[in-house]
Amino acid sequence: MNPYLSFVNKIKQDQEAARTIAPDARVRNAADSGDVVLLFSPHPDDECITGLLPFRLMTQLGCRVVNVPVTFGSETDRRAGRMNELKNACDYLGWSIHRVRPDFQPLEVSDVVRVLDQVQPEILFMPHSGDWNTRHVEVHFLVLEALKCMGDSFSCTVVETEFWGAMDDPNLMVEGRPEMVAELVAATALHEGEVARNPYHLMLPAWMQDNVRRGSELVGGQGTGAPAFTFATLYRVRKWNHGKFFQTLENIQVPAADRPELEQWKWKLL
């Protein structure tokens, strides 16, 4: 018998069993001070999927995470429900929501400029330009255009995320401990209407495992050995200053338990 059959079967059985888990809403106290981490999320749920680094910045370094939903999806009859699901997910993670428009229309450049001016983030997250999904790509260029409107006095660290389309050149691999990943899975599950049609929250650990495979060489260097990570998320980090991007970070892999290295990375960029 193939010695790996039980290993593969266990994955299948655990995933099937996880389908029966009921989402567990709760409210985590959000930080009301500290450096501001601003997420521009194309849809409700993207904040959870790519949120490992923001979650670590909050729980390990005390940053305040603010999520900006750029759209609420194309189905108009789902938008109010998606807003409620987003509130539940952000409450679970301890993140606040910056609601820009009272209606559910997608944000425009002027809206994003207003958010940047009001919030003044130290770190900003947005999708990378090749993230395949039309809305994700639009959000990248929307935020980029807003950054160009901010003038030379505005600066922040920009972290690009991936989900639908993988980056060719990430420069940061962030490990997640199982309990961190479980929190993101649980928060994603609170987007109940979305995971009912596609239980992608159950695929999140496997996606993070594949990120270790990719990041070992994309970030660590071609032909190098893999770090002893099980789960990770990949990002590309640059500094926005004087109206353009600057490369300020050499490729690094941040272990889950390494607070000093995470802190060193953060302060290096601010």
C-alpha cells in the first residue's frame, strides 16, 4: 500500500468534517492607538484571506488595523448582507472598518484620497497589479492613482498582496502559526453567504502551505532549502515617498515566533 495514502485521506476527511463547523462570532477588542495599518480590500473577505501580516502586526506589535471595503460585490441584493458579514469578521479579528460611502457603490479615486488624508497610515495594503481578478486589479490602480494625488509630503510603506494571481517577485514571506491561521479561517467563515457557495475558507491552510513551497525560492533564492514553515503568506513591500516607489526591503522570511525580527522589519520601513 502507498505509505502516503493515509496522509492524503486524512486531509480529505478533515476538510469534509470542517464543513460542518458552525461559524463562531465574537468581538475582539480593537487597538485604539498605535501605528495604523490600512487595508484596501477589493471585496469583503479579502481582508481575512491576505490578513496574516496585519494580524501579526496587531497581535505582536500593537498596530491598529483599519479595513476599507472598496466594493461590496456585483450582486446588489447581497451588498447589505456582505456588510454585516464584514462587520462580524472584522469584529472577530479586532479590526475596525472605515466605511467611506453610505451607499454600496465602489470607491473612486477621490474617496481613496480622502481616506489616506484622514487616516494617514504608516502601512498600506493593496492587491498587486497582476492579481487576475478584475476588481483586484482595478483596486491596485485605484489606490496607486490616489497615492499619486497625495503630494510629495505623503509617505507610507505599501504592502502588495496576492490571492487570485501569484506575484513573480514577492520579497517577504511571513510564517503563520496554526493558531494564527485558524483565526483567519474562522474569520473568513463569517462571510457566510460567500463560503456557502464556495467553502474557500477550508482551502486557506492549503494555500498557505503552497506559499511556503513558492516562497522558499521566490523569496529565499532559487535552489535554496525551505525554511521549517508549514503556513505562510507572501507579500511585496516597497516604500512610497515623494510620489513614487522605492525598494527598501531585501528579501526576508519572518518566522512566526520571531517578534524581534518582525519589529525590526517594521521599523526599518516606517
